[in-house]
Amino acid sequence: FQAACPSSRSEAYLQQRGIPLALALRYGVGYAAPGTWPHAARDWRGGRVVFPHTMPDGSLINLYGRAVGTAEQVPKAKRHDHLPGAKGYFNAAALQASTGPLWVCEGAFDALALLAAGVPRVMAIFGVHGWRWDWVRDLRELVFALDADTAGQQQWQALARQAALR
């Protein structure tokens, strides 16, 4: 999927969202052209921007695909697809970095936007309920940058309370 990303619909989609292609490729982003997404029932006519689900050691365990298109073009039910199986984080290797606060956001595009803005240690948990305390070791600073919707606001507050207790 990574090899298919340059000069594809996903490159244009990334550009629309302010994400440099070189940055996206560095973090394993790719493109599933129509008819190539492994979850055939969730294939999308515009293809999918593909993000890796990774473990803290950086190994790949799953894929997430975001349908390419505007909110008006892509029905909400088709927009997001995680392949069946175990889930990880986008850029879970950030857990292993030894310095600086870890920024935690919901979506992979949010993580890429923060990385593009110069935040060096960022990962995405793929939704508000993806946090795994068992993956956290010796973490001193957390910044929960979840969405501004009700679910995101409630969850960052709950996670912040749990972090303070830990």
C-alpha cells in the first residue's frame, strides 16, 4: 500500500488535509486503490488511505483505512474501516521514546497533523476507547489531545484522572 501512495488519490487527500507526503510515508501511510482493500465488504470506490496499527516495538499488527472523499461523498458507515483482528496504535513506537511528553490523539490524521506541526512524540489510539495502560512504561508526561466532541472531552478527563492515580 505504501508504494501505491505517491501520485494516487491518497496523496491529494493528504495534501488537502495539510499532511506532507514524505511525512506520511515515513510513518507507513499507504493507499488501497478501489478493489484492493483486504476487507472486500468495506471496499470504497475512491480507495482508502491506509494507516498501520502497530505495537510499541513498531511491529505491524493490523491496518486502518480511511475512505477517500468528503463527508458528503462518503457515507459515515463506510468512512472508517479497521481490518478484523488485534488492534494497535498509529505510531505506537512513540511510547518507547525516552524524552518529552507523549501526545495522544484519537485519529491517525490528527497524529500526522501534530507531527507536521513539529510535535515530536505523537500517537493515535484509533478512537476514544483505545488506550492501553499495559503498554505504558515509565511515562512521566501525557498530553491527551482527543477530539472536542462530547466523547473525546469525557474520555480525556477520565484518562487524565487514571494517569494521576497511576
